[in-house]
Amino acid sequence: MCFNRRETFATLSRFRAEFDDCLSKRGHALFELTDALLCTDGPVKTLVDLALAPEHRRGHGSLNGGLNHGRIDVSRLRRTPAGLPLPKAANGRLVLAVDVSPWLRPDAATCPDRSSCHTYDRGDAKHQMIPGWPYSVVAALARRRRTTGGRRPVDQQGPGHPGGTGCGIRRTPHAHLLGELPIEILGRMRSDRVLRRPTPPRVHDPKGGRPPKHGGEFIFGDPATWGEERAATVADTRLYETATARAWDRLHPRLTERAAWLDHDGPLPIIEGTVIRLAVERLPSGGDNKPVWLWWSRVDATPADVDRCWQAVLHRFDLEHTFRLFKQTLGGTKPRLRSSQAADRWTWLVIAAHPQLRLARPLAGDLRRPWEKKVEPHKLTPARVRRGFRNLQVKTTSPVRAPKPTTPGPGRPPG
């Protein structure tokens, strides 16, 4: 992203115009609702507060009508943020973090399209399944790591830690579908998984029978089945002290006729990859430093690839900052909407507000609180950019016309 003020301002105005084109029916109400979301001071708690913002020039009835009956060109709106200049990671690559953020609605028994959302660290810190609307989010990660010489000390500033458990993103189907593209899939795996080694060479068996399709087992919880690793690295980190990574090559899961492969024609494929085991000496929180198992969709990993993979997984936790901004600051899950369609419209408005805050970072002034540290303009967080977005909103060319004044209707006739 360039930091030229004129070009950045033009990019912001162009994005706002394209965003308005994605709104068809009741688009003016949705556009002004997004402006109220960007210019309101403090966290969003209710939609009524947004209706009282000066940027929302219509009544609260149009706000509810836009969310309940508005139309958004989702396919076009999905491409609009992706067409902006995307940030790059420390090695110049484009790193995309994928995760699911649930909108929990346990008490809304009559809301349609609810499903069981996987949650953690609620109640007694146990895994729970709570009814709600799950949303998958894909975000590009910016450069936040810096590396120095010696034994490759890594300064990881993200909130993540390697002491978590597996994630719910299906890696092997995505690796199979994207196998012909220059894309690498990387994700965590549960510590109780069992993978298979490559198919052994076929030998003549006097007893006959079908040749084996899979090799021996690789049990994550049984070190006796691991064998010799392909690559191993040791790095000194600032937060975790010594981090040890070991990689085993050409391991694949044994697929069955279930889940994502129900519509697959022909025999199930064998998807080989690299398994990486990451163990750290300590956690910043003082918790139990359990090892983390990773699966990478490429093979023949080098020590440099192993280091890049586990550092990218720690960098992926920066996406949690985006979820926190969506839910705690922009009120992504605050409205009590009845239908999933209205929830989708509100979620898209929150997502459309985030690129505008990112684009306005070099333009906004630092309206910091007395207890906050002073930072450079191009390093402001989206929440601090939002404090001064009202000064930028009046300077942009708004594609929304002012609402026409109306007079009250005659009302119900007498009698």
C-alpha cells in the first residue's frame, strides 16, 4: 500500500464508490449505516445508537428496513476488497489466514440456519458446541516479524501461542483442489491424529491378495512410529525461548467416503504432505507448553521451509485482532437479528468498513487518549483510525444523495 496522501485518498474514494455500486435495493440506507459505523465514537452496542449518528440522515425505520430487506451484490462485494493492494509478509509472499468466527445465538431458538459452533475457553475452559451462525474469514497478513543473524532469533509479536489444539479448517480437500496452482496450504492438526506413510513397493506374495494402498502408520502420540525426520531446526525466540521443529516427509491421511469427499468420483486420492512438530521451552502465559502438529501441502521440506512454516502459523494468530475489532469495536455480533439473511448483510457492512479504516490509516490524525503512546501515522490501529474518520468522511465524494423530506401520512381514517 502506498503512503502518498493524494493517491491514498483517491483509493479510498474509489473504494467507497465501488462499495455503493454493490448495494442495489435500499442501498442508501446501508451505505449511511456503514458511515455511521465508521464515525461513531466508542464501541457499537446497539443499532439504535447508529441511527442517532449525524452521518445516518435517515430514520431508524430505514435502518431496520435496509438490514431486513436490502440487497447486496455479494459476489461483487467479495471482489472489491480483494482488488485493493494486499499487504505482504516478511518474506515478500502473500500469506492468507483462514479461520471461522462464530456469531453465537444460543437463546434464539426460532432463528433459522443455526448450526453448532465450536467454541473454546468458555465456562470451564472446555470445548463446547453452541448454536449460532459461523462465518469463515480470509485475511491477508502484513509484515510484522523481523529476523536477525546468529541462530535465527525470531521476534514474534502476535497474540498467538503454540499451546493450542487443532483447528476446524479442512486442509487436505483444499490441497487437492488447489494442487495445480502455486498455493501452499498450512494448518494445525490434532495431537491424536494417525497418518500413513507412502505405499511400499509391490512384492510378489505367494498367497495373493490385493496390494497395500497405504504404508505404515505414523501415530502422533507414539514416538516409536515416527522414525527419522527429514529436517530439524532449533531457534532462539524472544517469547518462547528455544523452539525445536522436526519435519517428516510424504505422509498422508487415510481418506474415507465421508464429509468433503461425498461427491468425489473415482477412487479417493492420496494427498501427501509434510508433518511438522513444534515444541517450545516455555509459554509467555506460563501454561502447559504442549507440542503443536502442523501439516504442509508440500514435500521435500528444507530446514528453511520448516522455519518459515511454523513462523507463519504463529503469525496467523494476528487474525484474532481482526475478530476482536469486528466484535468488540464495530459490534459485529451485537445486533439481535431474527434472520440469517439480515445477519449476513450486517456482517458484510462490518467487513466493508475494515478496508476503509486500513486505507485511511495514512490520512487520519492520531487522536490518542492521554494514557496511550504516540505512534507514527502509518502504524495506527484501525480502532484509533476510526476516531478521526469523521473528518475524512466529509471530504470524500459521497455517492449517496440526501434523503428527501416527507410529511406524515393521513393516518387511519375516523371510525
